[in-house]
Amino acid sequence: MKVTICIGSSCHLKGSRQVVDQLQYLVREHNLGDKVELGGCFCMGKCQQGVCVSVDDTVFSVSPETVGEFFEKEILAKA
């Protein structure tokens, strides 16, 4: 599973660094390092949607406050 987090300027201002940190922690905590590949990109072109995170080419809007819920529903449940 490929998970890509936007780290462009708009998403950075909306908390992409915290989203990256939390996703890295959750992947380690659930021993999913062999199943989940985390990556970054500089813009997904959906700057109004907040921190953009794609999971296998489907784009989601995530914030530092919703990372846990996103992880459980979109990553953990499918890993």
C-alpha cells in the first residue's frame, strides 16, 4: 500500500509535518512497515482540501486532529 502525504506550502501550513509524524508512528506501532510505504510529494493540486494524503491513488483530506481515524479506516483496515 502506497501512502503519499503532500508537503507543499499550503498543506505544510495546515499541518502536514504533524500528519507525517503521526503516520510514521502509527505504521511503526502496528508493525506495518512491510505493508505500508510512506512517501511525500510537493503538490497534489487540491490545496483547498487541507493536508492531502493519497492511498493507492485515492486522495483524502486529513488534518493532525483526524490522522488516527483516517489511519484506522483507510490504512489499518485495508493492510
